[in-house]
Amino acid sequence: MSVEARLEVAGVEELKAKLEKVDSSLKRKINDKLAEIGNLIRERARQLAPVKTGRLRASIYSQISDWTLTVGAKAPYARYLEFGTRWIRPRHFLLRAIEENQAKIDNAIRMAVSSAVSEAKT
């Protein structure tokens, strides 16, 4: 003698559709927020960067690509100024700009997730 139980979940297709809606909405909203914050970080890093010729400041950028915010500086000597060397003290213009905006980053992502989930409920 055997025992068998069967469980059927009603509404699976609707759930899948809502999850897909959350995914696309969430990605769009988070990327939008990351772009805003990237602009803030870039501008703050430009303010904090040491200036001799302006090349370092002009090379600071922010970029969004597939859920990722990248902030950096393209000047070939940027890493030496950011992290220092044996002879140069670190300036941390990028790290400080990111740290100053950390609360905004956390809050923006939290709000984007909440908004996307609310949007998917409808």
C-alpha cells in the first residue's frame, strides 16, 4: 500500500508574469537611480580631485551597464593620486565621493525595489 499526495499551485502563470514585470521594472528603476547617483559621485569626485592641469578632473566619469555603476578616472596617474605611492600621500577623491553618497545609494535602491514591487502588484 502506498500513499501519494499531490499539490497543485493555482496562478503560477500569473505569478511568472508578475515576476517578469518586476524584473524589467526593477532593472529600469535601479539603473535610472544609479545614473542619478553616478552623476552626483562624479561631480563630487571632480570637486575633491587635486588640480594641477585639470586633466585628472576632466577624466573622471560614471557609467551604467547592466545593474552596475562604474565610477573612475581615465588619467594614467589617477590610481597613484587615489591610493598614493611611497612618495605621494593618497588623496582618495573617488573613495570619498562614493562614501559621501553611500546613504543615497542604499536609499535609492531600496526605493526603486519598493516601487517596482508595488508596480507589479497592479
